[in-house]
Amino acid sequence: MPAKRPSYPYVEPTAAGQTRADIERLAERVAQEWDYHGAQTLDEVCTAAGVDIEYSHRPNEIMLEMPLDARPIVWLPRPSRPRDDRVIVATALGHWALHAEVTRDAHPGCGVQALYQPQAQAARDEADIFALAFLMPVDLFIDLWDLGRSQATSDHFDVPTKVAYLRAKNLNLGDTI
């Protein structure tokens, strides 16, 4: 579990107010910047992004911690499943890419903690959109979806099947839950 840092307060991320299309473009751009090609582990991507990964036993509430004076940390629950971890890490990276600057500008002198269950959902929704686009680029996703629906996309992108269905729904591909 993250250590308490009583020297300064923490706030939840501030929503960036970007459109779905803007978030999709951002996910594509940072995937290139962080040298993410789809199938490799996200440990390498986190290193490129300047984000650490740590593990915490339940109940853990914090997904991403952004202290004022240290590297951001993605907190993964233990025990967990690797495919779920990929989605958590991608969502946390979405918070990092979308919300770090806007939140720090709005709340100088505060650390940022993106929670698994936030009080306000807007920033989490943006981070979720980022995660889907980051993990499953649209063109390749559509090709795989056409070939084998959820199983082909789930296997290729190494994500849970329910996440593949969410991406299909997000892209209005039909035949989704």
C-alpha cells in the first residue's frame, strides 16, 4: 500500500475535457513516443513513460499515485490476473498522459491519486477511453474483430474478453454486449 505522505495533500485527477477522438489521437501519439507496439509487456512502456509499477494487497484504493517529488507509481492489486493488470496499467497511463499537467496546474502543491473508484467519474472515463485506444489501435482491432470477434482480439491484444467487447462497443461495431 502506498505510504502516507502527510507533508502535502492529495487530490483526484481533474478531467481534461477532451473529446473521444482527441483521446484516441493522444493514445496513438504516446504509443509511438513510448515505443508501444501492442504485444510487449507494459513494464517497458512504463519505463519509457517514467512511471513505476508496484503491487499492493487488497484492499488497495489507489491506481496511480503522482507524488510531487517522485516518479508516478501504478499500484496493481495482488493477487490479480496479467490480462487485468494490462488494462489497469493502460488506464493509469491514461491518467498520467491526460491528467497530470491539468491537475497539477489546478492544484499546485498537491499530489495526485487516481482511485479505482473515484468520487467523480469524468477523469476515470477519459482514462478508460485512453486505455482501450492505447491497448487496441482502431485499424488492427477492426481487422481482428472481423476475423474472429472477441476471441481473436482478446488473444492478440492480451486483454480480457469483456475489454474487447467494450472496445467493439466503443467503436460501434455491433454484435456486442
